[in-house]
Amino acid sequence: MIEIEVKHKIRNKKTAEKIRKKLKEISIHEKKEKEVNLVFDLPDSSFKKKGFLLRLRKDSENILTFKSPVKSKGKFKQRKETELKIKDFDRTKKLLEKMHFSPFFVYEKKREYFDFNGTEIVVDELPFIGFYMEIEGTKKGIQETEKKLELKEKNRIIKNYLQLFLEYKKKHRLKEENMVFGQEKSKKNSSYC
């Protein structure tokens, strides 16, 4: 399937709460979960270099995801996506490692799901980089959702969370390699900020 999505930065926790409240009024609230994501690559980093993404996600389900390189960098992020629900997270991780893949980036997020007329909206809280909203669906559905939420097209983000974390890491001279809850406290207490 072709995934079409955009992100919008949410300024802070207070703004995120306002957005959640509005979403609960205008859409169907589906669920709230905490995720652990492992992003895999081969030893030569060829997946990352070519723009492929291989991710193993654990929340209420276990999902293995493969995404092709981004096809359009214009107003929408578009790429082919294949997802498989799997039973055993640890066995799948071991299988990938036997195939010479290894996790090079681990990230966690607290995610809340909403459905607005068939368009999926998620509000994410991530360590270090904060709050984001992802809108996924058809181009028309994304535009209608943005209009309803009074979001500006010019503020769209089409980067993934790894790219956003690497930018944050560089700007703040952060040493952490992963984006995991609990690490942000050590960052605030460190002398390199």
C-alpha cells in the first residue's frame, strides 16, 4: 500500500492537550499506547543509504514494517509500506539478526490514535523532541483534517523521527544514540547543554 502522511510539530504539552480535546470532539478516539520501535539495517548501512526502512514495533501488537524510499518530498510524504503482524517480537528480532540485520536506532513514543472521516490522526509524545501530530490518509483527507484543525500547509514536516532526533542531537550536542524515555532527565542535568 502507498502511505501518504504529513507531520506537524506541537509546541508543548499544553497545546497537545488542547489538540487531543478537539480531536475527541470531532473524531473517533481509537486507542492510546506506548510503543517501542527498533530500526534495523545491514552492517554496511545500505538500507539507510538507499532510504529503506525496516522496523520492528511493539505495542499492543507486534508489527514488522518495511518502507520503500520516499517518492515525493513536496507537500506530502509518500512511500510504499508493507506491514505484517507477528506473534513473537523477540523471535522476530533474533531472525532478523540471523539475516545480518541489527537495530541501529531504538525509539519510544506515547501515541494516541484518532479517526477523522477515514483519515488517521495520531498525537505522539517522544523523548527529547517533544510532541508531534501525524496525519495519514488520502491527500484530500489530510487537507480536510488540517483545515478542520486550523493547521497551515507551510508548517508540514515530512521528515521521520530519526531525522528529527538527529537534528535535535546535533543542535543540543546530545550524546544519546537512542530516543528512549528516561534519558531526557540525564540530558537536562548534563553540562554539555
